[in-house]
Amino acid sequence: MQAIILATHEERKLPPLTDTIPGPLIPVIDRPVMAMTVEILARSGLKRILVSLYNQGGPIAAYFGSGKRWGVDLEYVAQRESWGSAGSLKWAGRLLDQTFLVMPGNALIDLDVAAALAFHQAHGGPATVILHSPVPGSTAPLIHLGANAQLADTGKPLSATGAFIFEPSVLQHIPARSHFDILTELLPAIVAAGEPVHGFQIAGYWSPLDNLASFQEAQQVVLYSAFKEKAPEMSSTGPKATVRYPSLSSRQIVPGVWVGLNHSIHPSVKIASPVYIGENSYIGREVEIGAGTVIGSNVVIDDEATVSGSTIISETYIGQLLKVEGRIVTDRSISDPESGETTAVLDPFLLSRVGTQSEGQNQLLRALGRTVAIALTVLSSPLMLFLWLLALIGSAGKPIARCQRMGQRITTADGSPGLYTFELIHFQTRRRDGKYTVGGRWMERWELHRLPEVFNVLSGDIALVGVKPLHPEEAAQLNEEWHQRRHDSRAGLTGLWYQETDPNSNLDAVIIADVYYTATRTWRSDLLLFLRTPAIWARRNARRNAVAEALLHADNVGSM
């Protein structure tokens, strides 16, 4: 059986969280909800998973990558237009050549895949709808089951979870390049063709994440499920519902308390289990954290604040003495999950966004970067002098090339937003007619022409580690909102883009690497990327040169 996750984010169903976060990345215990879907599929033995992307697909692909961390192979099917749930299946149709499971990327479904498949095979027919008993307050469509578990106009009402099992033959009922919905158009088309559609009711936990109440309940269910699994003798409270595989990314330091890496928790803090605290979080003096609290990554809870039974979204600052009970908190709002009401908070002393690094830290890192650049310049000076002479001879007295590049987001002199523009320098390797200079081909093949870029580091134009410096034409192509996140980081001599891409990679691959780097960077990750650069340089250039030699050999053989 195959699997496809619909992560197109065509409808925004959970404001204000989805104002800035695509549905599949909505956090459940500080991890995207789609990660739990990938884990369920991986545990079921489905190792090759298709993922349909449309709106804000870049951040989703940047987070999940190839899927190796889950032991699966993710293959992305990108759409340029909105096709609807069934239209997305048609768009990916050439890849769906056997029975396939459809899973929504923006809902939590603890699905027993083997049981659902067995039901589908036993009842026959081309389609099985995965159903659940209705959830109060949910807007999920209701479907009636009649005799023999077939869909009917009357009968037992159940909620459609957004998951389905189909045979490839259903694709013939979907018109090409048209917006088409599974529930309202595809299933009726199958029934009209005289084919049965069955419904399979699951017993596991399901959260549609279509309102704030279901979002908050999902946090509690997963957190208390992990608590019951790790400390059953202590977990007599909490919701009755559970999930089978409550995977938390942080380490349990005492029963019922999970804490991420690089945290700072004052000794006077009082914590009541169960509690989850994400990485890079700061908990101040005399803070009280009550049971059922989920604190995301890069969160600051200032002195004497009280947080209980609440979900704090990543990169949020909670001010001193603030009391938060049973709420969902972002860097600019507090929401009541029961009433669904959201209150915007404009006072930065109460709520604000946490920067990943202070200005003092940035100045220190820039000073260290320049110190390292000076050391690199001294160590490589004999080689640079040789290359300079080589470029001088081959370029008729013009050994240095200057290319305009775009860096981080800035405010221009007239107060308008813009991008930092500078000239990136490197050794001249080509003449005006495009032909290589003496030694130019060799310098490019080993990227030695880039050595003068250390002087850009010394001048402050770029950092040692950052995003890729872009051509103005490339920067002009970044029109989507998620693209802009990369501009929060300075351009760098090296970075994740250098590790994950090569000179022939398309712009999309570079931007995905840059956005992921910007969203996750710390000074530790910068250090690791910098230390890895020599090995990455050797590996990628050895591979590229091997390909070039193979092509040259093939040309020579062909000309004989």
C-alpha cells in the first residue's frame, strides 16, 4: 500500500495560529502535527510517502526534508494551483499505482493502518472513508453509515476524519486540472458509477484541530498519554483519551517533566507534573508552572509569572507577574480555547516575540567572525598570492571580479524596508568572452576563486556562517511570504545552503535550506556548520570533479 499526505494548506481553519504557521506545522507538544502522521505511517511499514504541497509548502518541506530522521522517504508533489483534496490526488496520479492511504497533514489521527486496510480489503470496493464518532464543536462533515457499512442518506452519523483508502481506479472519476473535493464530489461520483463506498470507524484518538478547543485538547491528550506511559502510578488525572505513541522530543528529567536542550530554569521555579518545556527556553525566578502546561522552544517566562494548563507557542515572551491559566498564548495574543475568543496584546512588557540572539550576542559573534577571518587570511595568504598572480596574468591586469549580491533585511535611509546590497569579491576566472583564463577552470572546479570572500567577512558584508548571498535577479523571485524569513539572517561565507546544495541546485532548494537555517539557527549550529565546511568542501568538489572527468572521458571516447 502507498501513502499520501495532503499538506496543501488550502484552507485556514485554526486562526490565529495559522496566521503565520501552515496547518501541517501547527505544533502539538512543540512538534508539527504532521510529524505524528509521518511516525504513524512509518510504524505501519509505509516507508515511501508522497506529500502534496501548495500554499506555504516551503516551510513544510524545509522542516521534514527527505524524511530520513523518521526512517522514511518523503517525495514532494508541488502544486502551482489550488486543486482541492481530490484534485491533489489527480495531480499526483502518475505516482499512485496501487492501493493508497490518504492522510490529512493538518489533523491528528491515531489510525491503526493495518486494521483499516484489512477492513478495506475485506469489504471490497474502490473507496473506504475513515470515520470517527463526532467531536463536540467540530466542523468536520458528518457521514451516515447504513447496512453493510456503506455510505447512506440516513443511519449512524459519524465524522469524516479526512483520511481515506482508495484504489487507483478512483482517479478516473476526477477531472484533470480541476478543483475537485473528495467528500462532496469524488465520493458521489463513485456511488453514481454503481460502485460501493464503505466507512471504517476508528477507535483511536482523533483531533481535527479545527478550533482552539480541539487544539488545546490535543496538547493535553498527548502530554498526559506520555505521562501515563512513563509514570502510570502518578498519572491518575488528565483526559480519558490517549494516543498509542506519545512521542516527545525533549528529555524527561523527573517523572512527568520533559525539558529540551540548552534550557535555563531558575532553582526557585515550582513545577507540577506533567509539564513540557522546549529547548532554548528560559524560566525565571519564582515562576510557577502548573500541570498540563506545554511550553514551546525559545520561550522566556519572566520572574514570578504563573502558567498553568496552558500552551505557550514557540518564541513567546511571558512578562513578569503575568498569570496564565488554561490559555493558548502566542507572542501577540491570548486565546480562551473554551469560548474561542482571542485577545490581542500590544504591551511588549506582557507579551512579545523572543529574538533568537540579543544584539550583544550578535556583536560578539561578528567580532569572533572577523577574528577567524583574519586567521584564515593569514593562513591562506601564500595560496592567495599565487592565485592572485595567476588571475593577474590571465585577466590582463584585472585579477579581482566584483559581483553585486543581496544580504539581510534592512531599513534604508528614507525609512523604507530593503535588502543590504554589497559587492562580493573573488578571483577573475573568465575573460569577457566567457572563456576561462589561465588556471580559471581549475580555480572554479575547486572553488578556490572564492577565497577573497574572507575580505567580505572582514568588511562586515557577510558573516562566516549565514544564508547564501543572492544575485539581485534571484532575490527578485522571492515573492512568497515564507521566502522572506531567510532575509532575517545575514549572508554567509558558508552555511546550510553550502552543505545541502551544490552549484547546480535550483533556487527552490537553496531557499528551503536558507529558511530552515534561519528558523533553527543558534550559535552552536553555526559553529558546527563552520567546522563541517572543510569536509563538505572536499566531498562536494571531489564528487563534482569526478563527474566532470567522466563527461570529459565520454567526449573523448565519442570523438575517437
